[in-house]
Amino acid sequence: MPIPKKFSTPARLSAKERAFSQIQEWIIDGTLQSEEKLNDAELAQALGVSRTPIREALQLLSVQGFVEMHPGVATQVTPVNKEDVSKILPPLAVLQALAAELATPAISQQTIDSQRNINTEFSQAVERGDFYSALKLDEQFHNAIVEVAQNPYIASTISTLQAHVRRLFFHKSIILTTDSIEEHEGILKAFECQDKETAASIARTNWLRPIDVFYSRLQEQQ
Amino acid sequence: MPIPKKFSTPARLSAKERAFSQIQEWIIDGTLQSEEKLNDAELAQALGVSRTPIREALQLLSVQGFVEMHPGVATQVTPVNKEDVSKILPPLAVLQALAAELATPAISQQTIDSQRNINTEFSQAVERGDFYSALKLDEQFHNAIVEVAQNPYIASTISTLQAHVRRLFFHKSIILTTDSIEEHEGILKAFECQDKETAASIARTNWLRPIDVFYSRLQEQQ
DNA sequence: AAACATTTGTCCGTATGTATA
DNA sequence: ATATACATACGGACAAATGTT
């Protein structure tokens, strides 16, 4: 049996990396609430490390927009504005559209087949109301396209924006709809036809949809 | 005479911020060369601070893609591939296009007038071959649009990508052409007509042009 | 194979700066 | 206005990890 090599796990995670991942997860899933004050000494104790890796992790999270640092005053979790759906999704949509466009001439039939399977699982998750699994499958679907696009600048930006999307999902500002199922299939068909404009266009509307859904629901509630 | 208030300079720059700006500038203008090894102790001495703020600055630069950190091995300046023009500009172009689209309904005539002045200065700088000034004016022109678009997610991403563009400019991979002068005016006209599609479209082609220029020059040299 | 040299990662003490009483 | 309490920023020493001799 193939023993997981050292190469597969790019070295043991450093304290800083563990702190980063953990705190980011806590912010995304709401364990650390919006605007909550972050005491580095406290976090250090909770994670069993010193303040240094915590500080470093918080600085990275600050760059990504998950925490706000006010020098000499306080460090706090960035407030969630539910209306941020309309701020985050437009740039994400155009980048995902670009990724789809770039992926079109490069994607293999094998990858497309694999994508179809993911979309099937996605549809099943949505149907049975398992939105958390659906979200992960949705991310998997789009990440595969980004990978094929082979552009680190696009990939890293999308990765950050998608983390914010996950946070909004946990705050019930973004919900997954059955429309995505057909749109995903539409993207795959466009890939097979080498039709990059259509692939890009569908990807774009697919990512913008939650904005309309959000404001429609808002109106219904009034 | 009005003494510069404390508010204007958002607090004295921290050692970390100074280190970040300085090292980034050195990487962009080529003082720190491609793939050069970065010894934090050395940099600390050069900037008269300890290793801590240097380390923090390097980590931020790593996130932005200006340095690569290989734990336990070395930290080095990210290599410049001149072909990166074709990696960086597409995402920048779609984001600038989006910014133009979002700015269209919000921009004031006053801002448009100011933009025209900037474009005039830009054209003069290009005409007299002062490409460095031209670059700064070009950035000023597009940054104004990004500001009006009022979207921090777009703004911060564009800011990072544009820093990479500056680096490519210093490596002679990107050159400014007179085409931009008319395209800038075209964007302003589109703003005045509230024609967001045209504004976005011109912004996009304006940012993609250097790719064609780069590969054309490459062919000429062969 | 083992000890070495170099570099990064971590810890904790202290200084500095900010806001509040 | 001054003093006080608290949080962050920085410094320097130590520990761990990597690649090499």
C-alpha cells in the first residue's frame, strides 16, 4: 500500500498555519462572531501556542478582510453586512467567468466526465436539503475549472473571495438553488462544444444569481 | 499655515509597514532582483529594525506573490516571467471593466472633468517619452474609477495586481502606447452617456492591449 | 550516517502608544 | 490635564528543521 509520502503533506503545518486555518474557520462558521474582539493572548492559550504565530495569522486574515486591526486599540472580527453579497459576488462572478473562458480550450473530456459526476452528487445534495454538502460540492465543481485555467493570480483571488462566500452562506445570506444544477450542465456542454463565450456567460449568471435571490427574499419578508 | 494634522497621516507608520513598502518597492523596481535570496537578519539591519517586522512584511509580500517562502530553506524574490503579462492582465482587465461598469451610474461630472485633465497630462507624458510619469498618471486615472465603484473587494485585488503590473513595467514587459489616450477619453464619454457596457468594454480592451503589444514585439525581435 | 551550519519558526519580556477615568 | 489600564508593536534569544559536508 502506498504510504503517504512527506511530499504529499508539504511539511508539517506550522503553528502559524494551524492558527490561521483554525481562526479563519471559526470566523466563517460563526464560532467567532461578527465584531467580536480578538485577544491574541487568549487565542494563543486556546491553541496552545505563543502570541507570535497568532499575531502573524491575524495579519494574514486582516489582508483577506476577515479581521480588522486597529493599532493600539483592538483587533476584531470584521462585521458581516448581509448586503455584502452584492459586493463580493460581482468580482467573483467575472473571475469565475474568466476562468471558464480560459479553461474551455484546455479541459479534457475526462475532467468533464468527472465534473458531471460531481454535479450529480450536487443535485442529490440539494434535493435532500443537505446544503452544507451541496456547498462543498459546488466549490469542488468550480475549483476544478479554476485549476484547469492554470492562472495563480485568478486562483488565489477566487480562493479568498470564496472564503467570504462561505461565511455569508453560514450567515444565511446565500442559499443554493436548483437552478445551479442545469447551469453547471450548461457549462459542461459549452466546454464540449469549445464555446468559451457561453461557458463564461453561464458561469457569470450562475454566480450572480444569489444576489437576486437574496433581495427577493428580503422583499418577501417585508 | 496649516500644520499637517495627525489625522492626515493615519498614525506614524509602523516598522512593519515601512519594511513592507520599502521591500515591495525594491522588488518592483528591480533593486531586489528576481529570485534573489532574502535574508531577514540582513534586511533587518539594513532597515534598522529587528527581524520581527521584517518577517511580518515578508509574509504579507508572500501573500501578494512578490516573495516565495520555503520553510527551513530560503525566502526569495518571486521570479519574474515576462510572459506573466498574459497571466496578470486578464484578471485585472475583467476587474477594471467591472469597476467601470459599477462606476458609470455613480460618477459625477466633476470627477469626469478631473479625469480629463489627468488624461491630458497622461498624453503629454507619453508624447515626450516620460513613461514613468505616464504610468503614474495612468494608475491615477484608473484608480479614480475604482474609487467611485465603491467596492473594497475589487479595490484591494486590483491594487495587488497593479503592483505586479508596475514590476513588469520596470522589467520592460509592459509599455504604454498612445492608444490609451483615446481609450481613456472613450471611457469618459461612455460615463457621460451612462453607457456602462461601452465603458466596461473599452476598459477591458485597454488593459488587455499590452499582451498583444508584448507578443508582437517578441516576434519582431526574432 | 552523523554532526554541522544556516535559516526559519517560536517564545516571552519589554516598550510604546491609545483610550478612559 | 494627568494618570492609569490595557492592547499592540517590537526586540532579542532560543528551538526546530532542513540541506550539506
